[in-house]
Amino acid sequence: MRFLAAFTILLALPLPAPCHRLDEYLQATILSVENDRVEGSMRLVPGVAVASAVIGSIDTNRDGVLSPSEQTAYALRVLNDEMLSVDGHPLKLRLVSVSFPAIEQMKAGTGEIQIEFIAGLLPGGGARKLIFDNRHQSGNAAYLVNCLVPRDKKIQITGQSRNENQSHYEVDYTQTDGSPAQLVRSLTLSGFAGVFRLGMRHIAEGTDHLLFLLVLLLPAPLLAIDGRWDGCAGVRESLLRILRVVTAFTIGHSITLALAAMGLVRVSSRPIEVLIAVSILVSAVHALRPLFPGREAGIAAFFGLIHGLAFAAALSDLGFSGGYRLVAILGFNLGIETMQLFVVVATMPSLVLLSRTRAYPALRIGGAVFAGSAAVCWIIERMLDAHSAMDILVNHVANHAVLLAVLLFLSGLIARFRTNAQRPGDARLS
């Protein structure tokens, strides 16, 4: 039943294509790490266009019937195309069971082949790494893979990563024998490092979280005059505003991250995701026209409470409990803050430089319109469970973030140099 429930969750993960197409062979794998073994469950669903070829590869005697021996032989071929290792040591996959649907169901694209397997796990402790590769029918396959929360509380998942098509999957976890000494080592070293990296990766991949913060910072170097952004604050004042906004956002999401991760606050994920998109829309409108000038830190703290609930949802998926949970909250939050600090340090000098040039209004308005458009699309998507190309566009921009940050900084230097050249008497930043 654990694998059946998990398979339902697996289907919610993003596929390498918009959906399971008729010409794909969907292969979903659920792994479960136990104290002395790794259990696996595969669900294979051939699309209509590839079903005949799959059936032909199973029905080796061409009698139109998939006999038990042919089913077992095919399941073994599938496992032969999988590679599973822990700590660099390959594990031998042993077939536990296999079941096939009716051929008519497979031809209709609805038949599901089920394969259960197990692999003995070598003794070990501390930080461990599991790697799973699926190479079966790679020419026409769509892969999904995930890992269950371990039943044994001595095993804690600390990180997961997949390649783009999910044919390669890595799981970092800690395993203890329950002794206090090993528990302390695991908590203070490998477990902390794992969730710290997870926090950094989560905020780096969480484009909506960063978009909210960056757009809220767009008007930070400016002055609000008569309901418009007009004029520049001093460099010191600009940096203080930025510091206040970032600190307030940090305090806000740290509070709800801790409360939710400890199980003291429970909120459904969909309204949280909608409210995060709303926070981006509000900050985008504020970047166009002052809505709450001088109160940006308060708004950052308020919406930070909402963003923290989303961070907690990502952390809770790993199933930390007891003392692990405290270390996980601390490490995950510090990872978020570290990556957030990197982003702010990389972009804020450029914004301060550009804010003193004629190019800044175009950058501010363009950034606000882009963020507002993304927010509106996300609100619609998350409320109606619809889909748009906005995620693709935002992720494309995010994938070039380093290049954009460098170009933004160079543009700031060039624009500032030209401004100083035109105004030789005003070369000093105010």
C-alpha cells in the first residue's frame, strides 16, 4: 500500500514532456531505503504508439499470449537495465514479483506492468548516497522516480537530485545505529550539511521566492514623491533599506518555517502557492507606483510568513523527526539565507549604480511588468490548476542568472561612467 500511494504522488511530479504522450513508455519508480535493504516498485505504462513493440518484445514465441515465464523474463530484462548503488557499491537487484495487465489494456495505452524488486544493502552508517539509473527503453521512455520517507527513524533523507529526464536519481541520507555518539555525529555533520545544501538548492530553484524579493528591492534606491518614484536616496540609505527588507523577509519566513516544520501550523499547499504569486504581484505594482513607501520591510515580513510555509512543505517531505528535525530546520534555513545573500550581493550594487542613471526607469518598469505578468499567470494556474508557458520563460531567464547579473553590473558601470562624463561636477555618488 505504501508503494501504491507513493505511485499516485509520483504522477504529480513534472514529466520531461507536458504529459504522458501516446508515443512514450512511462516508467515510474518508487524506492524505499530500509536498514538492510532497498525496496523498489516500478509501474510501466506503454503508450498506444509503442505498445505493440513492447508486447512483441515480451511475447517471444509470438503466440499472442504473455505467459508467466515470458513475463518473468521481461521483468528480469528490465531490472538488468537498471543500476542501483549505495556508497559507490553496485547492488544486485532481485525480482520479488511481477504482474501484467491484459494485452487489450496495453494496446489501449492503459495497461500497467508492475515490477517489485529488492536489493540487499551493505552495512554502513553516517552519511550515505544512493544512486539509481534507469536505462530501459531509453529511446522512447518518459521516466519518473522518487523515494519514500524511511520507516526506520534511524534513517533520514537529507537530499535528492535528478537529471532533466529523471533517468538518473541520487539520494543523500544518514543512517545511524541509534547510539548517542553516532547520532550526534550524524546530526552535526552529514545531516546538517545535507539539509544546508537542500536549502540553498531550494531557494535557487524557487524562482517565485527570489522574484518577490528582487522586485520588492527594485524601488529601494529611489524616493517616493507625490505618488511617484522620483529621485534617488543616498547610497547609505539605499543599502539600509535593502538590509531592512532582506532582514524582515528572513525573520518572517524563519518564523513560519520553524512553526510548520515542528507541526504547530498546518496549511494546505494550494492557497499558499496562490498567495506567494499574489505577493509577487503586489511587489510588482509597488515597483511601478508606490503603494507602501517606507513600509517595504513590513510588507516583506508579512509575505515572508507565507513564503516560510512553502519552505516548510519542502522540508517536511523528507520526514525528519525528533532531534533531526531541529537540525534540519536550522540547516535548511541557513541554506536559504546563504543563497538569498548571494543573490542580493550579486544584484544590489548594480541596482544602486543604475538607479542614478536615466536607464533605471526602463529597468524598473520592465522588471515590474515581467514579474507582474508571471504573477498573474501563476495565480491563474494555481487557482484553476491550468498550465501556461510562463514557467518555461521564467526558468529560461533564471538559467542565465549569472550572465544577467554580470551584464547588469557592467551596464551599471558604463551608465554611471557616461553620466559622470556628462556631469563632471557631479561625479561623486550622493
